[in-house]
Amino acid sequence: MRLYADCIPCIVYVRYNELENIVKVEKSVEYLGYVLREFSNHILGGETNVTRVATNLFRLVKRLTGFEDPYRDLKHRANIDGLKVYKEIRRLLNTIANDRERLELAVKSSLLGNALDLGVAGYTPPSLSELVEILHSLDVRGLENINILEKVNSKNVLYLLDNAGEAALDRLLAEELRRHGAIVVGVVKTGSFQNDVTIYEVEELGLNESFNKIIETGTDASSIFLDEISQELHNYLEKTDIIIAKGMAHFEYLTDVEDIIGKPILYMLRAKCRPVARELGAQVGDFVVHLYINNEIKKELN
């Protein structure tokens, strides 16, 4: 997804917020100057992908401040809250016998988790109690696209996780897919990007209990940049049947490389800003399930 003018103040504000919480005022002004200069270099240098820019500027913040994981404490609290919601929804899920209803509830729960995002300027995540209330009336744009998940027996599913806290609710969908015979591999980041889940939060979230396997990206990028990821992840991309991509950063990057990857990609996210909503044909605030599938793949599936 290309860089929109709207993206510029958003990215700068998030970087400013991080600096304000880490360093003294005098240093934050100086460091923000470096961020603005680097941002300008990216724009004038022709970098067009929004989340590549966001990644490089977050890396700069980490280098300047010496903080490798500025969101560590926030992620820990989000994980605790996310696990509480996971347990409550799991009890509800286990009272449902109909397979389609179970799948829809698991997808909606996973989407709800994407509302727990600290990386978008002007966006305030709902509280823990609000999440459970929203679930019962959640309207999802493109929900029919989850049909591709109904025939996953013996298929390999590569599940690209997003935010900490949110990942607890992704466990529900992973468990549901495994119940139908899918082999579900979760992908987390090796290093920190904003409040995204990394290999260091896997145990705290209990992800190994719900996924067949958890692997690392081999990088701290916001998405699975093909020129940065590990050979292990490249191998899994080759052999997977379906990719589930959670969150805006994965959407912002993967839409540029869909044809290179050549696999069905089910994007699951909340459109929290105008550029992403515009790309999806949605409204800001919509929960969206969007399916990429090329004609060749359609023939194979049919």
C-alpha cells in the first residue's frame, strides 16, 4: 500500500509519542528532528510503502534512545487483559455446536483483538469490558470470505500475528481451525515493532498451546518483508496453503507482494485510518475480512 499524505502526520505523531514517554523533553525535540529528517529522506528518496517507512523510523527511535522494546510494559498489560477475554469467549465458544457459528465467532473474536492497537494516531482502543460487549453486535465487512476456512482439513495455514494482547484472541481461531484438521503455524516477530507480539511474549500468551508451531520472522520489521525474513519463514511461505494476515501493517505490505507470494491471503483487520479504509473500500472503524486470491488459485481450489 502506498504512502498517503494522511500517513505522514500519523507516523510522526506515533514516533513523537514514543519519544515523549522514553526521554526528557530536550532530547525528545532533538530526536524528533532526526526522525523528521529521516522521514524526509525516505519520501524524497522514493520509498512508497507506508509500513516500510514506519518500520525504519521505529528502528531509528530504538537506536536513538537505546530502548529495544519501548512498549514492553504496555504489551505485558495487554497480554493479561487479552487472556482474560480469551478465557471468557472460549467458554462461550464451547457452548456452540454449529460449525459455521463457531467459525464466525472465532473470526469475530480475532478481529476484535485487532481493536487493541496503540500504533495509530487519533485512535483510542476500547476497554476490556467494551470488547466483550462489542462482540455480540459486531458487524464484519466481507465476512463471507471466511468460506475459504471451512475446508481446511489437512491444509497448512500460516497465521501472521499482529499486536500483543490481540494474539490471545487469535488463539481461538487457531484452535477452531485445528479442530477441523488444519496445521496452523503462528508467525511472530523476532525483534520489537511498536506493540506487536514477539518471540518473547509467546510463553506469556500460551500461544504454543493453540498453534501447531510458532516461528519467528527473523526480523523486527512491521511485516514479513521478503528481503529480510528468515529462510525458515521463506520455506513456510512456499508450502503453506492459506495465509491469514492480521492487522494493518501486514495489509499495507503484503498488498504490494501478493502476486510474488502467490497464495490465498485472508486479511483480517480493523480499518483504523482513512488510507487503509480507502484501500479496502470501507469506512474508518469497520472490521474487515478481505480475501486476495488470483485466478490460477481459484481454478486449483475449484
